[in-house]
Amino acid sequence: MSVAFTKEESSETAAELHLPDRPISQHPNLVTAAGLKQLESQAEDARAAYLAAQAVEDVNERRRQSAVPYRDLKYLTERLRTAQIIPEPETNALVAFGSKVTFERDDGRVQTYRIVGEDEADPKAGSISFVSPVAARLMGKTVGDVVMVGDQELEITAIA
């Protein structure tokens, strides 16, 4: 029987519905308390979008609208399951997870970033992931220490 006479979707439409899973990092899922709340909020939003898509009558449209929220919900559920909340650093003597660190590059630029989990990192908003090259080099260092990241020298000027 020809596909034209069935209600089944074409292989082209079916391909649109099966999105690849969002990759899960191999690193420990360290999060700040704020990062955990952010993950919970994103999971609630994905769940709401998925439920809204389930109300669509047309089966093909429902599948299309459900694909992204379903994929995101799977990812966020796993990230919430594996989240390890790291408390704020007790001291500002060393750069640690959760620290806000200011450094000067050898070209004179001064930058400040908070070191956070992978899912909450947003460099434009002033936070970087603890697995980023810059954060990895800064961890465990003190004010006045100089680290090399690529061909750039970074001197730590403040830790908060």
C-alpha cells in the first residue's frame, strides 16, 4: 500500500521527531545552590512545555512540539539526579568552586568570573565552568599567583 493512503508519517517527518540526546558531561556534576535552583526551574519549564505539546490534537504536530521539551527534560532530569551541591567556600584565601576571582591578563584586561557548574556557566554574565581551561588553572591558587592559559599570563588580583 502506498504511503499516500496511510496516516503514518513520512520518514522525513519521523526524522524531525527523533532528536539526539543532549550530551552529558563526563565531569562530576558540581553545582552551587543557585545552580541547582536553575536546573529545577529549567526542568519545570521543559515539563510544562512538554505537557502543553501533549494537548495538541494533530499527532504529527504534537510529536514535533514535544521533541525538544522531551529531550531537554531527559537531560535535566539526569543532571538533577547527579547534581552534587558544593557549599560556598569558607575562605577567600584560595580560588575554589564558587569563588569569584578577579585576574589581570598580560595585555592589561581585568576580568572577574565566578567559578560554577557546567550548566550554570555564562561567561557573558560573569560565570565560568569549573572545567574551563581558565578555571582549571586558577583553582587552588592565591592572590598574586600567575598562571598560564594558552599563551596568556593571568595574575590573580582578588578572590571573593
